Amino acid sequence: GAGMYYSGENGVATGAGMRIGGKFEWNGKKNMRLSLESRLRSESIEHPFDRSVSKISFYFPVMRGYLVTPSRFMISLERDAVLYEHITDTVTALFGLKVGPFRSAFKTELTGITRAQPGDFIIPYPNPFQEHDLSEVKASGELSWPVSIVTLKGTIACRASAGKESVWDKSIMATVRWSWGRVTAKLFSGDKDGGLNYYFSWRFEKKF
């Protein structure tokens, strides 16, 4: 599709944008599902595609009677080649587990920088054969516990960037859901000085 605005690497809308995408899903027994999707973006219909997001997701079938079972697996590939001298490629992997009444997820993200010369043909997808400079590594884990209408979730994450100190993020969140809305409260710490922040939100809706 084509849109009225295109957001560049700096977040500024520079004009109309062009996007295309596709998605394939296969549903098996016991809620097993495979999903493949990809999206491409360009500044306009006259420009080549320079941004992409592709994702493979697999949801494992429900297995009852086991204490530990896998729930899902996902791999995501992203490229931002708006600037040929600073092309960003990102690989993200996520693996989910069910441990009794608990739900857990482990995520790793690698970001690399590569470059091209003016006039080079740049493919819109990450190229593993290009030389990359590792720019950033992220790793996180979360554990959630759904009890009736209440879900408690704790998350810990670490972000390591080239030439910078590692940053640790920790959070605890509680969500209460009803058929007509939800309320969420979150306490998190991501500052280097160890300061705490809080977040509170609510949403109510009534269907007539």
C-alpha cells in the first residue's frame, strides 16, 4: 500500500511512503500454528525498498500432563538501509516455555552495522555475507503468572552497546482484566542511578 507519510531513520516524516507485505499461516492440531510474514518499505514508488521486517513464528501444540512444555518460537530479521553508509541489520530470537502455571519467555537481539558505496545495489533484506560491526546486544527474560483475572509479570533485561556501559532494566507489572476493560500497574528501574519509576493505565469500554 501507499501512505501519505514516510518516517525516516530520524523519525521525521519526509513525504509519501510505499509499503508491500505478505503473510502465510498454517494451523494444525491442538493450537499448533506456523506463521511467515514479511514487509518492505520505501520512501516512494520511485525509490527502491530500503527497510524490511520479516518474521517466522511457530506455536507449539498444547501438551497436557507435562510440567515443562515449549509454547512458541520466533525469529525476526530487520534491515534499515535508508543511509547507505550506515545500514542497520537486526536479528531477534524468542523462545517461550510453560512451567506449571507460569509462562516464561527468553529473548535475544543482535544489531550490526554495515556499509555500502554510492551507486551499489542494496538488497532490502539483511545480508549475512556482508561484513558487520556489532553495535548492540540485548537479552531479556520474563516470567508471568496468570491467576483468574490477574496476571503478574516480572522482567529483567540487559542492553550492551559498543563503547557504552551495559544497562539493566528490571520491572514488575500487575494487570487485572475484565470483560469490559483492564487496569495495569508497573514498577520499573532502568536508570543508571537505580531510580524507580512507575506506570499506571486503565481502559474501560462498554458495548451496546
